[in-house]
Amino acid sequence: MNRRKFLQAGMASMAGWTAYRAFAQNSGALSMPHPDFLTSEAEIQRAVAKASPLHGALIPSDIKRRLGATHYGGRYFFTDKPYLVEGAEALLNFGSRSIKLWLDKRLKGYEFHWQYPLGPQATLLDVLKLPAFQHVLDMPFEVYSFEVGAAREEEFDRRATFEQEESEFEALAGYLYERFHKRNVVFILQHWEGDWLLRGNQRDAFRIGNKVDVSERADAMVRWLTARQNGVNRARAAYPNATCRVFHVSEVNRVYDTLWGLPGVITDVIPHVEVDGVSWSSYDGMGSGPGSAVKTWQGLDIIEHWSSLGRKKKPFLMIGEVGLPEHRPGLTPPLITQWWDTAMSVFFAREIPYIFQWELFDNETLDKQNKTKPITDISQLEGFWLIKPDGSLGIGATYLHALLTNPGGRLPTEVRRSAGI
């Protein structure tokens, strides 16, 4: 079956879900559709139990490379070093060899102790060549994921060619290949949460039962991602024997909405562009309790289904963001640890190669109007952290640190006991 027929079959399946949605709404019995490609709950539970470190499963031997964290926009600091460098050093000390950073010409998330004189004509490569970034690139990380600034809102509303985007990505990837072609390191170039980009100013229209037309923006997004991919491909072709690898990845963040027939990046964009990988900012697949394995697993099913249609080589799947705010009401330390174990067990069972926790230093306050920096009062923060403002580890961080310090082994007994196991 050729790619066009694959896509036609996929859209026929989506039409079936839309019809089901209308029927369910009219009958007053609205429930989540369950297309054939979703793994059964029983199969998921068996696989997750088998992969669970809390229940005795071996931790992947490559966990330090596989599990990282994001460092961006934190509300506090501990040293007088440039904030970018401080966070990278803290993550290395935590035990990970995988880091996610923002590569943006504004660099708003790294203001502490760092001045970066960049003019309006600066390129992405100019940003990467700043001393603080160079310092981090010289650290012994094995995976770097860069959130590269998205196209401006208006560019998805016109017939842009994205030629500058293509040129900048070729230059960026080419520099990485030239400098690191003999180093065993992975560089991931991606955008942030593509479904928000696709929706633009129509976010409020995305409700079950609404018909939303994003075809023009989806077409622009396909051309935008194609330009980025073309730039990376040309740089890659110039270094056929390189040890390092540079990947271009698109991120999705509202995959479950597509089950209701709402447009999304995974259904309306990814099947039409050849990206190296698909990242999931996975909050729509994560419940607040430890029993969310089915939803997490099936979210990956949705992504895998649509990203593999009509392709000989499927893009890899990664987790661009996964996190739990520890100040959420009702969460206890055992529940937090069990939640993390459930998520990681799904990712291990699915052999997800790159997983990024959100985030190293908390960037969100309970009062969303609070723009204070720095913040030292833990009670003001959401709890998206590995390291708290007092320097101690969060509950989830204690579990993740145990994974990182026991590659190929099992969780220490005290970690399992702390989760009530």
C-alpha cells in the first residue's frame, strides 16, 4: 500500500471516530473512542508490571543517556555562574548525561548572571557560539536536545517559503557535525509543543463537537518543518561517516484531542513531512495518580500510528516533557514515587530512547501572576523540580536519582519501601 492509500485509510478511520462522537453526544453517552490500533488495557498492564523498577525490574543500562531534564526559565539559582552553565553542572552532578536547553535568539530563560550581547541580525549559530553555550557543549553530556525558537505566529498564515529557516538549520547542524563528528553524541533540534502553534489564535474553538479548519496553517507548518529537515539533511550528507548524530524532531502535545476528530499536528502535519523523530510533551497522557499507564501507553500508540503511515523508515518517538507538580493537592510522597515509576515503566517497556523531565529548577508559581525572580520560598512554587530552592531533592527526583545511580541494576530497598512497595 502506498503512502497516499495509507493516509486515506487513516482519515477514513478518523471519520469513523467523528461519527461515533456525534452519536455518543446525541445519545448522552459520550466516552473516549477506542480505535483498533490502541493496545488493550490488559496487555499494557502486563508489560508495565514487567518493566517496573519499583517491582524489581532491572533499570536500563543506558539510563544516564536516556533520562535527562530541561533547564530553562527556573525561578532560582545557587551560584554566581552563568545560569545556563550552573544548571548544566547541577544536572551532571545529579547523574544524567542528557540535557534539554532552549536555543533562542532572545534567551529569556537564562538571565541570571549572564549578559549576552546579540544584535538583531544574530543567527541560531551565533547563539550557540556564545561562551556559555560553548562551555556546556564541552561538558560530558551524551545527548543535547535544543528547543529551537518557533516560527512567528504570522508566518503560518501566509505562503512563506521558510528559506531562512532552512539555511539556519543547515548552518547549525553543519557546525555540530564539523565540531563533533568524532564524538559519540546526539543533538536533537526541535520546536516546542506544536499543537499550540497549529491552533494559533483559535485555541478556544478546539472543543469536542466543533469543526475547526486549520488546513492553511497545517500546510504552512508542513513547509516549515520540511525546510528545517532539509537543512539538517544537507548538513548530514556532508558528513556520512560522522560518529555524532543530529536529528530534527517535531513536538506534539494534544494527541488525545485527535480521537474526537479535532485536527492536530500528529494527524494533519506529521504524516506529510519526513521528520527524524516525534517528541511528545506528554501532559495530556498523564493522570495525577499512579494508575495512568494505560493512557500514557495509548498516547504513544496514537503518535506511533500516525507518524508511521506510509513510511519505510518510521521516526523515533521521544518524551520531550514529562513532569508532576509536587504541590498538587492530595499528592503524597508514595503516590508521587509511584506516579514516576508508572511513567518510566511505560517508557522503558516501549524502549523510548530519550526522556526529558520537566524540569531541573522549577519555573512555575502557584500564583500565575507572580513574576518574581528569584524565589526562595518553596511554598510559592508548583513543584516542577528536581532540585528545590533549598538545594534538596524533590520526591520524584529521589526516585529518578536512584535510577541514574543504578544503571543495569535494581532500585535500592529504601526507595521501594518509601513508595509502600
